[in-house]
Amino acid sequence: MSAPASPRRILFASLIGTTIEFFDFYIYATAAVLVFPHLFFPSADPAASTLQSLATFALAFFARPLGSALFGHYGDRVGRKATLVAALLTMGISTVVIGMLPTYAQIGVAAPALLALCRFGQGLGLGGEWGGAVLLATENAPPGKRAWYGMFPQLGAPLGFLCSTGVFLLLAHFLDEGQFMAWGWRIPFLASAVLVLVGLWVRLRITETPAFQKTLDRDERERLPMATVLTKHAGTLAVGMLSLMATFVLFYLMTVFALSWGTSALGYGRQEFLLLQMVGVLCFAATIPLSAIYADRSGRRRAMILATLAIIGFGMLFEPLFAAGSVWSVLLFLCLGLGLMGLTYGPCGTILAEMFPTPVRYTGASLAFNLAGILGASPAPYIATRLAGSHGIGAVGWYLSGMAVLTLLALLLVRRDTN
């Protein structure tokens, strides 16, 4: 048996994979607002094109539970390491192919169909990635540091967002609009191939987690982990899923919806708004380790309850800040919202992993996370766009607060955790 990997290598392996996966995911989200409505969904009505593009964005969230089932099965049967490598390859190949797709003007309706297929592949890969990365970290954590270890894969979300937004900002700086729309938008998707190779190299150098190795040694593996989760842990699955509703809704309101509404209805330039979002994402990245420190000291459940209460209050500030007409108020809006995102996102991976026993942990935690994505994230930009158009920005804030109340009720049902 090979020697166990060092804690530094384990944490880097959990971080690099989620960073790459979320980079791939976010470049699609950005392109779904800025590029795809024009090149893959042309229409006389710009709003209709945007809604069609956002529909393909949502498609990945429906693929993610399938990824949870597929990769979770092998993660709980074969091991965390091999499954994480396969998930990263699935996501990476789908992303690179998007960068090579012909547009609607070139092949007609086949173009959006192929785009949707690749987006489905992205969702499939991310459905298997997140749970494995969290388990790689938490199942190697020493006593009293489970939330701290579990927050490293969570940092992949803001880092991936910063990288993807930074690439689009560089393209906007060096290319004019015609060059960007003609070929420049493809660069982030094609460049993902390099990042995937780096991630594979790192992950192939790690060993199996101690917790799963014990499951192998004791021959405690479940023959069908998904069936076990659905029959024996259905209540836990439902509570875990609802516990993350506010997390998903908040993030995709602060990123996809805010970018779309800010650059259309509010009249901000694309480059200006992306810069504002990057500052907000720095707050997101900063509050993730703060939440982990607090969660290890006071408990994951308590940390998430306090963050959720703050999100309920933030929903009341949606209209006063976002629609105030001031760059500074929008910046404060983004910093507050994404800062709260870090507070709820930091402990959520650890709390989900602790809900399920080791033989079905990969499947259970991944499925809960990705079902929350279907119910929370996938419809959020669409619902928010419709609400804002019909009832104003204030209605979007009420929508967020309502989802956060649902999350709060679920968190109250989670058993108290111990270190």
C-alpha cells in the first residue's frame, strides 16, 4: 500500500478540481448572458433569446443528480480517487467541445441542440465532482478541523468565478465587440483543456481516504448505494436538500441574474458590472474560511442557521440597494450578498457529509447537493427575471427571503453536530 498523501496535497487536490469545474461552469453562465442569446438563440425579441439561453443554463442542474447517481455509485463502490478523475474528465471534455461548436447561423437548430448536449455533460461531471471533493477533504480531516478541511473544495467556487470573470474581462480589454462575438468567446472554453490536465495530474497522485479504506477492509460497501439512500435515508436526503435552497438561490441571483439585469435593465456596461462582481466574489472567498473557523468552534448547524437568518434580512435590501441607481450601492449589494454566500457555503459541504454513513456518503451528499441545485439554482435566474419584469426588483428579494425561510426550517431539523 502506498504512503498516505500529505494534508497539503489532499487539500490542494480537493481545491484544484472544484476550481476547474466551477471555472468551466461559470464561463458557461457568463456566455449564457453575453454570447449565446445572439449566436445560438437569435430572435427578434432580445428578452426571449435571453430566456432561451438561460433555459440551457438550467439544463445542467437537471443533469447533476444523474451525475450524483452515476459517480456516487462508483465513488461508494470503487473509491473516491478514481471517481474524481472520471468526473473531471467528463466536465472538461464537455467544456472544450462547447468552444468548438458552430453557431446557429452556420448549422441552424442543430447548434442550440449540441450546446444543450454539452451543457448536460457539464452538469453530469459537476454532479460527481463536488461530493467527491468534499469527501476527499473531510474524510482526511483531523478531529476538530472537519469544517476547515471541508471548506477547501468550497473555495473552488469563488476561485473559479474569479478566473472565469477575469478571462472575460481580459478578452473585453484586448478584443473589440466584433472579434469577441466572432471567436473570442471560445478562448475560455478551449483553454479549459490545460486546466483539466493540471487537475488530473494532481488527482492521480493522491491515495484513497482513510474512511473509505476502512469500508473496503470491513467489506461494508452497499451493492446499490442509490437504492440505500432512497429507501433508508430519504428523510435525511430531503432535509439536506432543503438546507441548501437559500445557498443556491442566493448565489445565482447574485451572479447570473444580477449580471443579466444589471447590463440590460439597469444600463451598466458589461465590463463595468463584471468588475463590480469580481469585488463581490472577493468577499465571497474571504467569508468562506471565516465560516469554517466559526463552524468548527460552534458547530456547522449553528453557523448555517445564523447565515440563513442574515440572508432573510438581505432579501429586504434587494431593491433599495440594487435598483438605487448608484454604482456604490450596487457594489455594496454585491459585497453583502456574496459575503453572505460565503458564510452559508463554507460549512454546507461538511454538514451534508456528516448526515450520511460512509458506505453511501458520496451518493447521499452529492444527491442532496444537486437536488438543491435543481430546486434552488436552476430556476432562480429565470424566475427572478420574470418577477423583476412583472413586479419589480423588490419581488426578487421576497423570493430570496422565502427560500431562506424554507432553508431555516430544514436546518432546525438537522441533528446537532459534534467535532
